[in-house]
Amino acid sequence: MALRFSKGQIVRLTVALAIVVIAIWQLAPLTVSDIRPNGVVNAKLVTIQAPISGQLVRAIPDVGEPVSAGSIVTRITDDTEPQALLAQLDGEYQLLRSRKTALIEKLSTLNGLRRELGERVREMVTGSMESLHYKMLEAAARQKGWMSVVKERDLSLARQKTLLADGHVAKARVEEAESLLEQAQQEVERARADEERYRKESGALEKGVFVGDGQNDVPYSQQRLDEVVLAIADLNVQLTETNGRMASLEKQLRDESARAGRRESMLVRSPIDGLIWRRMATELATVTKNNDLAKILDCSDIRIEVPVDESLSDRMEIGAVVSVRLQGSPETFEGIISGVIGTRAVSPELEYAALPPLLKKDEVLLVVNIPESGFEDRPETFCNVGRRAEVSIPSRLHSWFGESDPS
């Protein structure tokens, strides 16, 4: 016998069946998986720093704008440090050039003084040589004159001795003649000694040594000439050192000018594919080397960070597959457990865009990677970084966790 239902009964049965299906759909996941609703979508940040000091002459892309690996993010013109160094080197070079000019002028003056003093010394030597020549001639003439007197007085003495023998003169006259002869002989010796002395003075004078009475070994002009010669030698050494330093500075200026030309501009490129997350420098801003310019969001490695009980940390199966769903979205993604982070762990070398979820007492952070989320295909959402997510652990993992989680 066939059962017949009224139209009202059919409607009531349909509604009841729908309620049962919805209840099963809502409650079934609770019976087959452990749902963690307070996860956070996160991704790494890459910081771009200024490779040189200078000015940003190209604006960094706007926040949220996609950039590809190797693409130009900005350009820095470096015209501060090289120009300052070039100015310093040029100033030092100009100072050395002025010093060189002063040394050359001083050398020119001293060389003129040396010529003047040398001429004075030569004139003095020439005059002294002529004076000594005349003195030698005078001494020679005096010697000849006294030799004649000696002969005359020698004859006179002989006559006086003859007359004394004949008794015509007194002995005193003979003694007087002897005295006069001896005096003449002494004058001859004196004239001969003067001639020899003048000859030796002339020989010394030819060597530049003055040995006359009341004179030093060299005259004042010669002493001044010696001082000038020493000063000229010292100035020549200084000029040589200055020329060497100027040559070194010229080479350094050429090298620095070439280096400044090479460093005049440098392009800053993105190391990864990603999104501009933050800009720390504006166009035409002056930056120094290693200053942070921008942070790029790396959407190639999306991860979910979700708190779990610390008692389960030793039982987490790395590489296990879990299900991930963003809050407010029906779409689910396949995630892979990649690690567990304790409450005291720090990673100073890594920087992430979103803050991790707050951990309660006895909780650790479960990290789930979503290798094929496709979030990078929608840059306008910033790869969903910062959104809340549910992580559903499969039944086998849920039952396994349940062994250590009596609650």
C-alpha cells in the first residue's frame, strides 16, 4: 500500500532534511578534524638598502606595487663623497703648486745672490792676487837694492880694515862698517822672506783661502756665498719633494675623477619577486650607505602561524598535510606543517610582515606553509598577509593528538 503525503507534509520533511544536512555539514569537521581558528597569514620581508651614499633621483614604487626580481626599484646619484674628496685633493694640489711657485722664486733670488757674491769673491781674489803680485815685485826690488848696498858696504869694510892696518883710521870705524854691512844683509833676508811670504799667500789665494794679516780663512762674501749655496741645495730638495707630491696628487685626482664617474649613478634592483610593503625614503631624499630604502613582501613563501597546545609540540609530524581556510572565505587550501616555534624563540635574521598570534600559557606556534596558495596572483590583497585563518588537522592527526590531550 503506497504512502501518500500531503503537500504540507512534503514541505515539512524537506525542511527537516535540510536542517539535518546542514547540521551534519557543520558538525562533521568537528568529528573528523581539530580546527584551530586563530591562525595568521604571514610572509617574509626583504629589506633593500642603499649601496652608496647619495640622492634618490628615481621614486621608489608605491606601496602595494608588484616588483620582479632584477627590476629597478630606484636610482641613487652619488655626487657628495667623491666631490668632497676631489675638492680636498684639488685644494692640496693648489697649495703645493703655490708652494712650488714660491720655492722657484726663492731659488731664483738666491741664484742671483750667488752670482753676485761669486762675482764679488772673484773680484776680491783678483784684486788680492794683483796686490800680492806687486808686493812680490816690490820685495824682489827691495832685495836687489839691499844686495847692492851689501856689496858696497862689504867693499867699504875692506877699505876700513886696510886703513886700520896702516894706522890711518881708528878701530871704531871698522866696527861701524861691519855693523852697516850686517844691517844691509838683514834687509836682504827680510826682503827675501817677504817675497816668499807673498808667494805662499798667492798660492793659498788661488785655492780660495785668505791668509793675510787681520783676515779669516775666507772673507765675509765667501761665507755668505757658502750659506747661499747650502740654502739653494735645501730648496732644491724641497722642490723635488714638492714635484713628487704633486705628481702623486695628479695621479690620485685622475683616479678619483674616474672613480667618481663610475660611481656617479647606481641602480638599485629588487632581489626577489614581491610587493612594495613599505617605503622609507622619498624621491630626491639624501641617503647614506646601508640606509634602509624599502621593504618588499615575499609572497612566494606564504605561511600560517597558529597556536597549539605545547603538550602536542613533540608529536607534530613535520610534512603532514592539513587544511587551511581564510576567515570569511569558503575556499580551502592544502597546507604542510613545516615547524613548531616555542614562545621564547627569536629569529633576528628574519623579518615577517604580520605579527604572530598571541600565545596563551602552555601554547606554541605551529607553522604551516601553503606552497600553492596563489595569493601572489592578487597583489591588491597584499597576498592576504595579516588575515585570520582556520587550520583543520586531519582525523588521523587529531586522534593522534588526542592521545596527549585528554581534554
